[in-house]
Amino acid sequence: MEHLSDHGLLALVGRGDREAFARLYDMYGGAAYSLALRIVRDRDLAADVVQNTFLAIWTQARTFDSSRGQPSTWILTMTHHKAVDMVRREERRRAEPLDDAPAALDPEPPVEHQAWLGVAREQIATALARLPDPHREVIELAYFAGYTQSELAERLAVPIGTVKSRTFAAMNALRDALAALGMRPEDEWNTSTS
Amino acid sequence: MEHVDELIAGHALRALSSEDEERVVVHLAECERCRRRLRETEAVAASLAYSVPQMAPPPELRSRVLAIAEPVVAAPAAEAPAVEAPARPGRPRPRHGWWPRVSLVAVPAMALALGAMVVWNVSLRNDLDSSRDDFAHGAAVALPGVGNVVAQTDGNATLFAHLRRAPAGKTYEAWVIRGTVALPAGVFEGGGTVELELTQSAKPGDKIAVTVEPKGGSRKPTTTPIATSRSV
């Protein structure tokens, strides 16, 4: 089990392998919870998001198309979408999403992949910091605060066309900034092999 | 063909309007170049997940998640409570067989989905191959966790569902998914096996989905489907 790639693990999960499912949770449960918590800002809701996400993984793993990319991207994309949907339903979006996590949430070291996650976090934070402010702003407001592009246009007082083009430019800039740091997300988000 | 690069960026951030979202989905269905672009963009977006402070999940969350995959024995649907108290850290969680652990979920839709897991697990053991069936007229199409749909060549389709009764104020609703449009196809309450003739005909390529909706049903889905069939 330890030597399996994420693709291998997910294939086993698709066949109903509970041990592989537990392994997948141990690998990505922390990242999923951290992301969900950053978005919904509530421990219980974040736990609900993670539970929903892993239910979807358990039920949909056998239909995962490995040609579509890394399982980690799939898992974290699902987590993000469910968290954004949750925050929109709960109207818990915070006015200042650019802040770091609330101080009341004491960070604890993840059990697994601590070193890898630490390096990744530092590099991605560096890449984000290199973006022009308008680019970073649109990414963070959309990704972490769950604003739609229409809402962003209103909040930023710019035409929606500007929001769309700015989002496009921002994601390209982030990809380039990550590449400049030697990171290619499409290839690398697989903690089991790092 | 006009590509949709700008919208793909918004799609990856889940920030598009429903109109733009539909435009992207329709385009992606026929454009390999943009699907590749989406894969790249989603990977970049997912990288943002690692930029947040890493927090240890509550230990009980692991138990809740792993309970999803536990082998289960189906309890009589009529005896199962429609919705139980949410699972919250620190709350006593008595265990009587499998049911309390599976049903102690946070939202009604989750409870229903987990209830559906009972059927799914049993059907997985008994009929794994048939659960992989693609949509085929005249043949049973699996709705994982819910049951099956049988579509006839004339478009008439019947849903066979095995779900617990919907919670108070809620109902199940079936949908025919045609492209990016969800057509309402009938509501039912669950509670044992239900046979529902869909009010919407199903054509080759359509998918069938089931959602949990407010009592009386909705004109458009308001929740994530608890099950969606595959199509060819």
C-alpha cells in the first residue's frame, strides 16, 4: 500500500478497497480539511465538506479517468467546489478573505507529508506573492471566498469582462510563477511519490 | 471553433455564472484542446489548496469518513430514521450496529446519500458488473446508491429506487440530464422500493439523476445529485 501511486490507490478504492480508502484519507484528509476550513471558516462545516468529499471519492473512484490528471487535483478540486457551495449556502463568506486563517485556529503539524507540505506551501505562497495585486486579489476572492465573477465585478467596480480577462491572466501568471520555482502542478501534486 | 480559455480559468475557480458555466461545459464536451487546458488550469487552482495553513482534522473525522467504506447490512428502511442529529465533535455517539455511525451526518442530503450507500454497498457486492453498465435503451442503467433506470426505445423510462424515506419537508426528484439541461422527471418520497415512471422521456445520450429537493419538487435542481447515471 505504501508504494502505490495515487492512481493505484484510487483504482483500489474504485474496487471497494477500504484500506486504500483509509490511506487516501490519511494522505489528503488534512489538506482537504485545511482547504475547507480556510473557505468555510468553521470546523464543523469543514469536517462536513471533507466527509462529503470522501463520500464522493468512494462512490465515484471507479469512474475516475486517469487521463484527466492527478487524483490529488481531483480530490482537492472536489473539496474546493463543495466548500464554495457550502459557503454560498451558509453565507459565511468573510469580507476580508485575504487575511490568513483566524488566530483561534491553532495549526497543528500534519501527521504525514509534513515536510513536503511545508515546502509546497512556501513555494506557492512565494508564487502568489509575485503576482500583481489585482491578479492575486481576483484569485483569492474567487478561490478562497467563493465570489462569482458577477459578484467580483460588483465588488471591484469593474466590468465583468475585466474580471474574466483578469482571472485568465491571473491563472496564467500563477502557473508561470510556479514554473519559475520549478513546479509543474499538473505533474507534481502527488505526495505519495515525493 | 472558438475556444473558451477565459471561461476555463473562471470554471476552475468555480466562479462562473450559470450561463457561462453551461457554455464551458458544452464546449469542453467537444474540444480536446480545451479539456487539456482545463486539466492544466485545475492543477494550478488545486495548488492553492496547499498554500493555506495546514490544520490537523479532528480525529473523529477519520472515523466518520472511514465509516463510509465499512461493510454494511441493510436495515429495514421503514425502521431507519429519516435524519438524525449531526455528527459534531464532542457529541456522544452511541453505536448500535452500523446505523448510528452511518446516519450521524451533518446535513440531510448527506444522511440520504449515506443511506443510499447502504444499497450501493450491497449492490456492489452482489452486482458489481451491472453497476458499471452504461446507458443503453431497453437495458437497466445503474444509478449508484439509488437503484436502476430502465429506458425503452420509445423513450419511456422507469426508475427503480431503493432509498430511505425523504426527510420531513423534502422529496426526491428525478431528472433527465440532456446536455447541460436538467429536465424534471418526477418526484417520489422513498421508503422501500419505489417504481417511478419518469414524466420526461429519455433519449440516447441522456443521463438520469436524482436530487433531494424541497417538498413538491423543484423546476431546477437545487442540490448536488445523490446519484447520476452514465451515458453513452
